[in-house]
Amino acid sequence: MGIQAIIEGKKQWRAHMARVKALPRDYEIVYKEIQRYFFKVGPVGLADGSLLTGILDFFEEGVAAGKGVLELIGDDVAAFCDDLVKDTRTYADLYQESMVHPPRA
């Protein structure tokens, strides 16, 4: 990855987080909890940014419709997250697979 790609990635991330900060406070708090959860669970496709951007788009639509964040996702943030990535491999899955079938030296 070249320096230009790193700089562009940082610009995109800052723009993304500016959108998050523009959300109502309850949405922002829940978004950050979702983000923290995904950073721990580690869906393999998280790096491309589409998952978090999709959630942000969904939240912005909810705000525009005048809905509360919990109306959109329910009371259990972790269950919402798990449902989003239920058919997606996570880094935890990859780790478990590596423990069952460790690489040969």
C-alpha cells in the first residue's frame, strides 16, 4: 500500500466519522458500540468499509424517517450485529480453524 492510498484511506475514514458525529447522540452511541463490537469480532470483510458504511446509511435513513435507533435495531445491539454477519467469516473463525488444523512447519 502506497503513501497516497494511506492518505486517501485516512481522508475517507475522517469523512465517515464526520457523518457519524452528525447523527443524533443516541445513534452515535449505538454506532460506536456496533463499531467496537465488529472490531472485536472481526468480520473478514470489515476492511473494505462497506459494512460500516451500510450501517451508517441505514442510520441516516432512520434519522430522516424520525425513528429512534432502537426502533431500527432492537434492544440487543450484539444480536443485531451477529445477525448482520451471521453468514460471514470472522477472524475468530479463521483463528479457530487454524487451531484445529495448525500450519505445518
